[in-house]
Amino acid sequence: MEKIVAVFLVCCSIVGLASAQLKVGFYSSSCSRAESMIQEVVKQRFKTDRSITAALLRMHFHDCFVRGCDASILIHSESQDAEKDAFPNETVRGYDLIDIAKKAVEAACPSTVSCADIITLATRDAVALAGGPKYDVPTGRRDGLVSDINEVDLPGPQESVAQAFSAFRAKGLTLNDMVTLLGAHSVGVSHCSFFEDRLANFQGSAKPDATMDPALAARLRKICGTASDPAVFLDQGTSFVLDNQFYNQTLFKRGILEIDQKLARDRSTGPIVWGFASDGNAFQRSFAIAMVKLSKTGVLVGKAGEIRKNCRAFNPKRGLRHV
């Protein structure tokens, strides 16, 4: 037991040391315009596509939850065995925006700014544009050398609160962090295939999920009654604004994903949901803190990893796809 504890403490120390090497303004000397260039790319996209905030939040989360925030989700594989080829990542988008930002910073500062930092900074900027909090994120991440489809194991929408929290806790995140980060669904969408079971035959009952508002279930049945697997907004009010209305809706049984509705009903998370629903400023503060914590998950720093020239490909002769 003592050996197990010792190993755990050493691992925690290594993780803490890595994240401590990140710092706000990391590129102030090596590429002083990096953050402003990335911000401008995001701003221009947001003008024509406000859904880019949700896209980048999802990309950032899906990247950080597999091997840490190392841009491994960006790797393109002809044999379709990289992270982006896994089922949960098939609808991740926004890769082209990362490419545009990378091209801009490469032209100004070759082989200096990592793709991992571009994802983190672009997500931060998109959050602010969508009415979310403005916050500083430390930078200095390096890009990973592995992208393996078999390592993608993300918490799903049908899991219990306890099951979902187990995945978040493994990344060093708290229960409050989990409830906060799921608030990103305020600007998200979901395809019907992820919640259709709640609309008519929940858990084989031949009835809709009783925890969903009947009027909402009826409306969703009409939308989902096609073969095209359409997507619907998870926040039915302020769909493009990152605010606390998502939590208010779950209190009235209007959470679309099963895990979202469970947050409001579970004894462990219900009080957090109530708190955010009644105080939008508290949610904004918590979201900024949780996003910074998420961005430090499993980071590579110093001489680990690499700085990719092309975010979609490992640098020549260095990249690996499988461990």
C-alpha cells in the first residue's frame, strides 16, 4: 500500500511540475503577436459562424481527455486509425480554423507556437465572443507524438453522474469542475441518435423518459422522426450565448441529454446546478477556472513532444501513431 501511495504522489508531482512550466504570455518574446493573430482568426470566423464556439469547446475537451492537451486529435491518418477517426470524434469540427491560425503564426514565427496552444487560445477567444468569461490561459504546451484511435474513451451522455465523474476525477477535475464544464452545452448541439431513446421507449419501458418535459419530448419526436439524424440545440433559449440558462432548463426537466438532466436530479450535483441557475456570475467565474484547469491536463512541456509545422501531421521522422 505504501508503494502504491508513493507512486501516486510521484505521478501527481510530475503532472504538477509539467503544468507549472506553463505561463501566461509564454510567447511574449518568441512570438509576441501569436495570441492576437489567433484571436483575429477566431473573431473573423465568429462573425459568420457563431456555432464555432461550441465546435472549439468540443475539440478542446475531446483532445484534453485523451493523452492530455497535446493536439493529438488534429492528426490526420490515411489508414483512419488516429483519434479523430474514433466514433465520438466523427462530428468534431473546426479543424480548418486551427489550420488557418497555424498558417498565420508559422509565417510570423516558424516552429514556435504549438498546435496544442492554438486550440487552447482559440477556444478561450471563442468563449469570450459568445458572452462567456474573459480569462488568461498559460501557454507553453508542446504537441504530442501519438494519436491512437484505440485510446479514445470519453464519458458518454447516457452515463450516471457517478460514472461521468469517475472520468473527470481521473483527469484531476472536481465534481464542481464537471458540472461547470458540462455547462458548455449552453452553446452546443446534439444529434438525435444520442438521446432518441428518451423520447419514446426509455430503457425498454415503451414510454418516454419521465424526467423529460412531455412537451419537449413531443417536439423532439417530430424533429427526430427523419432518417437524417438531425441536430438540435441543447439550450433551447440562448443557443449561441454561453450563459447559465442551460442550468435553468434542466431544473424544469428540459435537459436534452440524459447526463445533463441527471445533473439537476442527483443529490451530489443538484445543489451545484441550483447555484449556477440562480447566479450567472458564479457560473462564469467557475467556468473560467475550470477551463484553465482542463487546459493543463496531461500537458507536454520543455523538450517533450514537438512543435508541429503542420497541425494535421507529425513532423517528419519523429511522429508515432501507436505506442
